[in-house]
Amino acid sequence: MAGVAAGGLTNLLTATWNWWLFGGLVVISSLASAGALIALPRGSPPDLATSPAEDRLRGSVLQPPSGTRVFTGRGKELRRLATPVPEGDRPGPLILMITGMPGTGKTELAISAARALAGRYPDGVFWLGLRTYAATESRLTSTAALRTLLNALNVPPDPNATSVSALSRTWKAATTGKNMLIILDDADTAEQIRPLLPVGEGAAVLITTRHVLIGIDPDRSVTLQPFTRNQAAQLAGAILRRAGLNDPQAIAAIAAAFRLPLAIRQMSDLKAANPAHEISTSPAGTISDETAAAFARSLAALAKPARLVLRRVAHHPGSLITAPIAAVLADQHIDEAATLLATLYQRGLLVPDKRTGDGGYRMHDAVRAAALLESGKHDSAKHLAAADKRLFRYTNGTIDAAVLPIDSSASVICMSTDGDDCPVPPPRHESDVAALRWLDRHHADLLAVTRRCLSTRSPQAWRLVHNLETYQRMRGFYTEIIELSSQALTLAQHADDLLGQAAMQQNLGLVDMRTSNYRAALARFRISLELYAQAGNQAGQRVIHHELCNVYKWLGDFAQARAHATFFFEASSSGDDLSERAFAHSSLGILDRLEGSYTTAREHLTRSIELFEQTGHRRGVGICHRQLGMLDEHLSRYHDAQAHLGKALSLFQELGDLMNQADTHHNLAVVYRGLGALPAAHEHATTALSLARQISHFQGQADAHTELAQLAQTDGDHATARIHLRHALDLRQRLQQAEQPSPSPGHSRDGPNAG
């Protein structure tokens, strides 16, 4: 490739045309395209067909919280944030900032501002809680934040872009020209913010923080002070009147004692729920003492079961508190837990969060801190450890229930867990799309629980990590997979847990394979296969044989690839898992096509389509149709190829799979050129290039440029052909540099994955 690229650049710079070079590039393009389809990946993103309504709500996964029902006292600040700012010479996005001490209502103001500003940003409103002041395992890292934002824009993961700087470049490219609003809640440093900033003057970023961020120069900012006595009375009065209570004396008492909106809300909610309760007019001391004072008064009015639930949910490392979570942590029936959460909400200790559709709540960091102090007085380490254990078991069940519809092979390796089943059933999902949406919304919390599980050195930690890896790999959370799997592998090694070691080696091997570190992946998979064999886990062995087949195909060792594919095929043929059988047929079909055994390739791919259709795996159906289309194109059966590729394209369009759409358009361009329909070929090649650019699919861009160069040369337009060829060569050089074997992030060079 390097030699061809160098020769190509020489020809381009001398403005001469070299058909030998051009032919060589076409061959390379064909081989690279074949390589991109060698492995039909298991656990790929499912069929994300979206309705027009969903397309309009592009920030639906990261939509703002619903907020409280009463908002008053911050009208001046809201108007300042909502008033248009002259663009002037601003080179980047509009930056708005809200600062203030805890409890002054920064998040509530940000929610109201987001609603007021949403109409100006048709490309979406995206809310990201950074959770800076939460427990360590709960904080959102920069890589996780960037990947979450990119997923919200449906930007496919780039295995070669896993660092903060690389992800930030991808994010900035994806947001170019977009009129979007990003809310970054609970920031602490400029270093957190800079990588998350979109580009372009049409975008805006709203930041909430407890202090000024040195290095971030906002275009407009507001600093929230504690309320005046009159503002406090207005807020207390609005809350009480909404509850049907007109009590001027209580309003005056609350306004005399409290100035922080958070504390005022708690006292007003307490009075609304207990009209006979007397509100003391004595102040709480300093402003910073108000939250603790209000919490103490609210706590005193709670019954014992509600106090227990409050203390236990404060220990939840996630941000969303649902009835199942409360039931698990407090060891109560789910209906009782739901009633007690409603009580805590009525006392102003929780805020409703309707974003997930789970009827959940969130807890202010100040309330959580006070509840944890109370927990320290009443909850023993033994009780908290038991609560954690129930939480880990429940979370593993929820991940399993969500991953299973997406990839039936993902959790079969580690289905059994020690102890009794969790008494709270996990949520069920009606389709793979619904399951993926649920995982998108809950990933940050699932990640936090998994980190907590690892920090406790639980022997079940690897099960959580293994189940979560399937989703994380789909969505590009490679750094998080390496972090979690490496820790879990160490724990499993210390515990002599063969199954855990095998599963974690598999996780790390999959990341190596996705990041083009094939030799390292090969070493990992070999170790994993041996460990699965020692543990007597046949399901794990079948999965690893499938992955070894994929790696050997990438490495060009088709004999080894066929040996593993054959083992996988024979093992899956004797089982009842139709999905496994479909993958086995597709693996052999792709191998046969690459090696020129076209008759058996067609048989395997056709059978694979039948099985994928039975299991509802539409993406698998589409990929096999595309393989058949490529096979027929190679045999010059252009009309048959056109039919298969048309079916594939239709499926990929229904599923919103832009990468496969781009590649299929390129295949169709080749077919139409073979039919002599050059205008149609040019249209498909141009569409392929446009889609590939949209998702930063560099291989697809190079293929499209090569095809456009061939079409231009066919028309006698050497100048245009030369331009496209130059772009193709540049892209292939970039891909060659990205695919140089190197240790994966966080891996040792002298470990088993060294390559």
C-alpha cells in the first residue's frame, strides 16, 4: 500500500495518468472493501429504525430533566440567559454560564433556560450531567461524556478514536454547522468543558458550576445569590398555594428562616404534606447550614420506613432512583418502595425525573450528603454490604435482560450467579430497539454500579463487566471496557475463577480486534479458549471459535479461519440457537466467497438469511444480501447483484445504518458501471461519499473516491479522476497509519496482547 500510495502521489504531482497505478489502487480498494466485510460482528447495534417524530427529537436520549413544578424568583436571570447575544466576532459557540453555591437552584434555572432557548436550536437540545461532586465511581469521565454525546448524534464508533483528543475531534466534526444547544450540568474545571464544546457559531453551550471556571470565557453569565426574604416568601407561597394551602404565617416563618431555594422547597413541601406542622422561625445559622437544617427537620417528620429508604437510596451510585432500585437497596417490596419514594418526593427530598419513562427520581447532591451522614449513624457495614450485593445482582439482571434481545450469545456464558435470584424482576423490553434505547439512557448509572462492584472486590464483578461490554462495544466505550475488564481480570485471577478470567480475556480481545490490534486479539482469544475449556464452558468455547475465525480472516490466514469456522459451525448445528447457526453459516459463506467457492458461498449465505429472518435479525439479513450482491457482481451477474444490493440497501435504510448504506451504495455504483448505466453509477457513488463523510467512515470515503475516479476516467475527464484519486490515496495512507499494530490503551506492551 505504501509503495502504491507513493507512486500515486508522484503521478499526481507530475499531472500524468498511470493506468498501472490506477489498476493497482482499484485492486487495493476491492481487497480493503472485502476486508471490511470479512467478519459479520456479533452484538452489533440493532435495528434502530426511527419514526419521523423521533428524528425531530434528536436529543431525546439526553433530554433535559422535567424540573420542579414551581419556578419563581429567577426571572431576571432567566431573561438574561434567554436574551439573544450579538454574534460579533465570536469564533465558536455561544457560551452561557450559571454559577452559584449548592442549593441556589442552578439546575432548575438551566432547565427553564433550556426550554426558553430550545426553539432557536432545531438540531437538538442535549443535557449531560457531569456529576462532578458525586462519588468517584459515579462521575462521568471525559471519554464517556464524548462517546455519549456522539451516540446521541448517531455517530458510529471509530475504533481508532478512543482518546479524549481523538473523540473531541470527532465530536467537533460531527457538530460542524449544527444549531444545537448543549447543557453541561455540574462542571468543575475548564479541562472538563473544552473537549465537549461543539464548533460553529450556530451552537450554544450552557454550563452550570459552583464557581468561575478559569479558562472559559462565557458570552453571558449569571451568578445566583441566596434569595431575599421577599423572594423566599414568593417561592414558599407558590408551593403552598399549589398544594391548596393558604398559610401566611407558615410562609413568613419559612422566609424568615431560609434563603436557599433548595431548603425553602423542602420546608414548603414539608408544610404542604403536614399542614399541622409548625415551622420554626429561628434561622439555620449560616447560609451553608440551611440545607442540613432543612434536611434535619424533614427527616424528623418521616416515619421509620421512609427514613430507611432515604438512607439507602443515598448510597446508590447512579443518579436515577426508581422503585426497583429502592426496593433492592432497602430490601422491601417494590410497591412499598414506590409509596415511600412518593413520600420523600412530597417532602421535597427527591425531584421527579421523567426522562427515562421509569417513574424515577433524582436526589440533590446536598440532600444526598446529608442522607449519607445520617446513614453513618444508623446503618452498619454489614447491612450496607448486603444492600450492595442485592444491587449488584439486580443490576446484572437488568443488563442481561436488555442485552439478550440485542445479542442472544452475549450473556449465555455467565447466566448463573451465586445465591438466590433477586426478588425484584428486571425490566423487560419489547424489541431490540427498545432494549438499546433503555441502555442508552441508563448506561451512566450501570457503569457507576459496575465500578462500585469492582471497588468492593465482589467475586461477581466480572459478570457485570462481561454483560455490559456487549453494549459498550456497540456504542464505542472502548476505554471503559479496558478499564473495567482489566480490573475484573485481576480480581478473577486472585480468586482463581477460570470462567471470570476467560470472559475478561474475551472482552479485552474484542477491543483489540475492534481497534485493529489483531495479533493482540489472537493472543487474548487463545488464552480465553483455553480457560473456557478448563472451566468446561462450551458456550464460551463456541463464541471464541467464531471470534478466532474473524481474526484469522483479517490476518489473511484463511486455513486457520476455516478450521475455527468449521468447529463453530459443527458445534452450533447440534444446538437449538438459531442465531448461532445463522452466524456460523455466514462465516463459512463469506470465507467461501473470498476463496472463490461461489456455489457453497451462495448456499451458506442463503441459509444464513433464512435463519436471520427467523430470529428477526434484519441487519444480518441485509449484510448477507450485500455479500450475495458482491458475489454476483464478481460473476458479472449484474441484475442479480442489483436485486440483492437493493434489498440490502432497503433494510439498512429502514434500520438507520448509515455505514452499511454507504458501502452498499458503493457496491451499487460498481454494478451500474458494469451495466453501462454511468449516470446511475455516479449517483450511487456520490451518495456513498456523502454518507461516508457524514459518519467519518474513511474506508467508505476512499472506496467512493476510487469509484468516482474510475467513472471520471471512463468519461475521459482525467482532471476530475486525478482529484478523486488523490483523495483516495490520502485516505488510504491515513487508514494505513491508523492500522499499525500497537498496544491498546491501558495495556502493557509485554503482556499477552502485545503486538
